Amino acid sequence: MSIWLLNLENLGAKPVKRRYKKRALYKRNVTSQKHLRAKATLEKDKAKDQNIKKLLSKHSTIQGSTLPEEMRLCRYELVEIMLKAGIPLAEVDVLRPFLENPAARLAWKTRKGTSMKLRSETRWFSNNEVLDLVTQYYGDVEPFLRENDHLSPMCRAKLLEVFDDPEATRRRYKSLVVTILGALALIVFHYTKNNEANFRQNTVYRVKQCTNILEILRSGKWREKQGLTDKDKQTRYRMDLSLREFRGIPVLTRTDLQCGTGFPVSAPKFGQSLPAECDRAGIKPCCNENIGLCGSGPENCKCSKCTDFQTVISAELFDWVTLNKTCEIKTHESRDACEIVSSRLTNLIIVGDSLMRHFSNALLLLFTGDFTSGAHARASAATTDCSGEGQFVDSGRSMCHEKLARTREDTNKEFCKDSPYFGYKFNESYSINHAGKVMELVRDNLGRRSLIVIGIGLHDGLSAQRTIDNFLEPILQLVEDADWPKILWVTTHAQGFVKPLEFRRKQGNHRVLAFNEKIHRYLKKRNIPVFDVYPMTSGVYSYDGTHYGIGVNLLKARMLVNYIEDTF
């Protein structure tokens, strides 16, 4: 550099101070294209070096293998069904960009609608036949898509790419692509407009059948089963009294027709005194607690402190009917229930108190297909008293709850014998004092495809804040950054008329509702789903005012299977 400046001076150039010459030269060099290109190259090399592990992993991993299992399954099954339909691999490959789009598969999973009929009983429809069906349902596909820019924007954009692509190879398969994807995208609009429920069952790709299924399940009413005779009702009435006697509860009606909390009936074999009832089969079936007498007519049956025992529902004689007719409860029997759970979960775990234990007993009946002794433990000496509906009666002289299974391996029957294995257990952690046990259970299932169903409250005095602070919050902190396990909370049941007097103040329905509501608000903020069973137990016969029989619990079991089928 100094020699170059000296030569300029010898040629008569005006001397320039060295520092200004150096600065100008540096500026020219760092702004030159050559310098900028070299700098960009270095930056690229640096980025490549920093991401070498990621890049190598990308190139050494089979495409799609790192996607979540549900996404890969959806892609595989979609391709499989097209191959079975006789569509060549070359045509299936046209759908590759769409099938490998995780967002598209997630969109399908969250939709609810009416599926196209793609085959008859003997053969698959041809592409043209299915395209004709699309036209019949929706008119011409392309104008429909262009006019409805609010409809399923992701699917719509993909479809329009097919219409707008000038490549001959894409045009060759336009009919195929529009037929398959058009139906999937447009069923949402068709469902909304027509409110139909012709969703094709057993489709190999899982389309979400119900929107907010837990809300739909809780929103319903009891409807008496068709074809019931007076004999059926009398048989049920005698069974209800028999279960109550089996639990150690005496006859609760009084010869003087006095009733209510002011006239308790001693129940030494049960433990606590119980409020006197009125005979629902008699001529004075209503208890007017304002005067403490059984009677009839509106003045005794319709007042704010009146109970009409004729309207108390025996769940075994009724069906729970959802108000949303497009998403009804499926009555899955054993084989279907086993297949649904085993294909979606590796573990199903029930946690909680005696209410949850009865819930678990009903699941055992469903999974074994044996409603007489399916919940019996293999090693127990369960008597005939603990069979059938006796499997839902706790304590008393039989102590049935000590003779029933807690895991699938404990059962006396073949548990889901024709389905792939999934783990099942009931964990009797019935209060916040068992939070440590539940946290250990959650840790053991981190990363496993497990659903943990939890319900507690009564043993902690229905204290929502204590339950949140000492039980739920520590557990949810364990799973907040994990994909699995999933948590489902079950609310506390409604309490029946014969709730023991000493528990009515702390566990009455006003306390239950307040507890359920506060827990629900907290869990909603944490994005934890809530299975609300209060509506389906309100006004239903309970043999001891707290626990319910096979009718309610089997309904809950089938609802859980519906939830698993629709959610996972």
C-alpha cells in the first residue's frame, strides 16, 4: 500500500493523507460485488455447517416417517383405499403433494360432514360415476369452489391449483383428484346447509364425526325405551328395592306418610340415617317437604321443595337421547368397543373414587362382553350376590367392591380377546392426598399413547380450589409440554334424594354444581377436556343417594368409547 502511494507522489499527483486513502480503498472493496458474493457464500457455508446434523437427518430419513402417527396412518390408508379401488400408482402419485401436507390431514380430521357413497355392495364406482354424484350434490365443482371463498380454504386452494395447473399430466388426472378431494372439501358445506347425518361409518380415513362431542353427549334427555310393559316396570321397581336392601338400606317409606329430611329413617346396617321417601307406586307418590307429608296433586308434586317419585328415572328402562340429532351416541358392543380403543390408544387408565370405580366396572363389562361377571377379579371368591347389577353395589354385607378387577389381567374373562392389546387399569386415588401416586402414573405414561380419565371431589369436601392447587395443577404441569398422555376430567354426579343427612350440607347438589363449574372453568383455560356426567344423573334413581347402577355406568362407558372414537 505505501509503495502505491509513493508512486503517485512521484508522478506529480497531489499527496493525500494516508488515512483517507486507506478509508476510501476499504470502502470500495467492501462494497464491491466480488466481496458481497464472497460474504454471501461464507454465510451460506456457515449456515450449512451449523445445520449439518439437521440436513443429514433430513436426507437420511424416509419421507414422512417423522410425521405424527395419525398423519402417516391417514396418508397410508388413503393411498391404500385408492389402490384397492384399482387406481394405478401413477395416478395416486398425483395426490402426493396434498397427501403429504400435514395441515391438510389435520383439517380432514377436524371436519364433520356427510361422506360420499363411493361403492355399491359389489363394486367400487368408476371415477365418472362418483363425479356424477359430486355434480348431483353440489352442481359444477369449479364454479362452486370459486364462488365460496369462505369454505374450507386450505382444501379449496389445493383443488383450485389442480384446475389452474396447465400441465398435461395433471389435467389427465383432474377428474380423479376433483372427485376425491372435492367430496372431502365440500361435505362441510353440505352438512351445514342440510343438517344431515349420512356420514359413512367405518371409513378407513378418520373424519371427525361430531363437533365438540363432549358438549353433545352432555346435552340430552332421558326417553323411555319402546315397548315397555307394566310388568317390566314392576320388575325394575323390585330390582331397585332389592339392590337397596343388598346395600343394607331398609324400606324408606313410613306408614304415617311423613317424609323428607325432617323425618329420618334409621339405617344401622348402612351407617347413616336417611330421609324418608314416598312410595312411587302408591297413591301418594310425592313428598312435600314444606309440610313433611306424602301426597298427590300439583300442590304436593310441583312446589319448589316437592319431589315426585313417579318421575324419578330408572336408567335401565330409559335411553339417553342427545338433542343434536346429527351426532347421536353409538351403542358399541364389545367387539367394536375393543377395536376402537385398541386402534387408537396403547393404554386406558381410570383414576378416582368409588364413582370412577363403578365407571371402570362398566368398562370391564363392555370389554369382556360379559355383563354377569365381567368385572369379577380372577383370584376373588365373588359370590352370585356380586354378579350382574351387584357389581355396582359397594360395601354392605357383600363387600363386592373388594372382589372386582382393577386391571385387564385381573379379569376373570378374556378381555378384548379378538383385538390388539392395549393396557387397562383402574387406579383408586380418590382424593388430593393421592396426588403423588397420580403424578407417578402420569410420569410413567409420558410419551405413551395413553388416555388418563380422572374424577375426584367428594372425599375432599368438594373444595375446588384445593383440588386445583394440590392435585390438578401439579399433574397438568407434567403434561403441558408433552403430546401424550392425554387427560380427561369427569365431573361429580348429581346426588339423589336419599343422600344421608350428615352429608347433605357438604355434598348437596348446590355444592356439586359449584365444584363442577369452578373446575370446568380452570380446565378450560388449560385446554383439558371435561366429561360432564351431572346432567345425565340429575333426577335418576340412586340406591344410596350417591352411587348409580348399571344403567348410568354403562351409558358413561359407551360415551367414553364414542369420545375416544371421535377424538383420537
